[in-house]
Amino acid sequence: MAKDKQKADKPKKSKKPKATEVAEALSDEERAELEALRAEKAARKKAEQDARERAELEALRKERDAKEALARQARQEAEQDARDAQLRERNRQLMEPDDDLRMPLAQKLVLAVLAFVVAAAIFYVVNGL
């Protein structure tokens, strides 16, 4: 009797129809509608996947372009620094005396221009008055 009572206390499992049984229960019209809805769902999923892939592609392109721009900028800055260093070195060599303490060419030119200006000023003062 205890076994009978346990069976009575257990709720009876409802038997779910299998997918194939449901499909068989559908009419041709319903089956066609189901297939159309499944196709729409698949198309939406594909469109969403395509949109995600497109967004990822654009993000990767922007990242690549940003890296290329940084590399290009760094290369240009390095080239400019090299040109500046070369120019500074050339100017330093023009203004510093040689090892045997001869006067550099740039200093000679500056002194020559100053001498000419002084001579012109003296000539103007003497002859202008």
C-alpha cells in the first residue's frame, strides 16, 4: 500500500510532443509560415553578423591607420632632428676656431662687414658735414 501511495503523491509527468510530432501536426500552410519565419530569423542573424564584422573591420582599419600615422610622424620627427643636428654641427664648425687657432671663415666675414660699416659711417660723417 505504501508503494501505491508514493505513486499517487508523485505528480504525473506531462508528455511533451516531440518536434517531429509537432511538425506533423502542422498544416502545409503553417509549415510554410514556419519555414518563412525561420528563414527571416536566419537572415536577421546573418545581417547582424555581417554588421558586427563590418564594424570590426572598420575598427581594425582605423587602428592600423593610427599606427601608420604615428610611425610616419615619428619618422618625420627623427629626420627633422637629424637635419637640425647636422645644421647645428655645421654652424658650430663655422664659428669655432680650428685646431691651430685660425679664425673661422664666418668670423672673418662678420668682421669684414663690420669694418665696412664703420668705414662707411666714418666716410659719411667726414664728408657729410
